Amino acid sequence: MDKLHFLIYYSYPMEKTAQLVLTLPKSIRILLYSALAFGSFAIPFTISQHQLVTGTLVNAVIIGSVLLFPNRLILPIIIFPSLGVLSRGIIFGPLTPFLTYFLPIIWAGNLVLVFLFKNMQQKFGFWSSLGISAVAKYLLLYSFTNIFFHLQLVPKLFVQTMGTLQLITAIAGGTIAYFVLKGFRGK
């Protein structure tokens, strides 16, 4: 049997490393990955008009996947959520065609979240890494949204949606992922 493991690094209030090792057959690991990848698409496809809920759940899937799987498996989970939104046209309703301008920016924002979180966690701990990576994602999305708005490519709604709400959902999603995975540890 192969092992699926994740590390959660703590740096505050004291230095401590925690590790969970789950012994799972390959078929279960594939099933878990498939469920998270499917969820990253299905959540925004099925939950309508509630970006706070949708964004939080999607970010929980992204951060959870970062903790559970190697980098090579994360890319679909970064891309699928915005494709789910685009496919359904739910979060922005009739404004969803404007989302096409944002697809590469949203993917880049999720990639920044994943890259910074994964690479900073061991040195700075879970919470600092989550905060810094969430702020970086927010700054990227909000900056491009303002540029697109001033170029009159997108309506004002996008400035609000791609602003502080992105920061909130990234932190809330990371918090959910943390407590779900910590629950597997039994503490």
C-alpha cells in the first residue's frame, strides 16, 4: 500500500511540525483526488449567486489539495473552478462573458496562492503562509480588475467581486482545509 501524507507546519506560538500519514490503496487515492478535482468544478457550477460560499469552498479544495497531493496534480484543481463558473454562468449571471478576460488572471491568482503557500509553509508556518499567499492572490486579482475596469473592459461589479472578497474566501477556505485535515489527525 502506498501512503498519502500531508504536512501542516506551525510556527506560532511555538515551533512544531505535525505530520499525518494515511495509508491508502492507490484506488482510494485516485478516488480522493478525483473527488477534489470534480468538486473544484462542481462547486461553482452548482452553487448559484453565493460567491462567499462558493469561493470559500473552492479555496478549501485548493488548499486541501496542496496539502495532500504533489504539485503535478494541482493544476487541474486550479483551472476547473473558473471553468465551472463559465460553464454555468452563475456568479456573474449575464456578465459571465466578461469572465473570459479574467480566466488567465484567475488561474494565475490560484497559482500564486498555491505556489506561495506550499513554498512558505515549512519556513513560516501554516497561518502566515496562508495569509501571505491570500494577500498575494488578492493583490494580483484586484490590480488586474482595476486595470480592466479603467480600460472599460469590465463593469464595476468585477472590482467588488475580485477585491476584498477574494482575500476573505482564500483565508476562509484555507481555514476550513486546515480544520478538516487536522480533524483526521484526531486532535
